[in-house]
Amino acid sequence: MKKIQQILAILGIVLLLGLYLTTLILAILGKDFFPMFMAALLASMALPVLLWVYGYIYKLTKRNSKQNAENNHS
């Protein structure tokens, strides 16, 4: 399980770096690419938030499943 988490973390880092680079390139290119720039900017802000929410919910469900397993064995 830890190996999968490491792979997903590396994938998230690569994705974020790609989004940041894309945002920078689109900002340099100018007004012709403004809609794509705004989409890349929004994605580069929303993705870290969504990843954090996913991790938080995962921890909550994992903790609840452990508590339920302990209560069933008692």
C-alpha cells in the first residue's frame, strides 16, 4: 500500500509541475491563449485542493474502518 501511495504522490508532483509550466508558457504567449491560460491557472489552483480533500477523506475512511473492525472483534 505504501508503494502505491508513493507512486501516486510522484504522479501528483509531475502533474502539478506540468500544470505550472503550461501556465507559465501560456502567460508568455499572450492574449491569443487567454482562455487556455485561465483554465491552466484554475487547474493549478484546484488540483492541490482536490488532492488534499481526497487524502483527508481517505484517512477518515481508513480510521473509521479500523474502529469498526475493532468494535466487531470485541
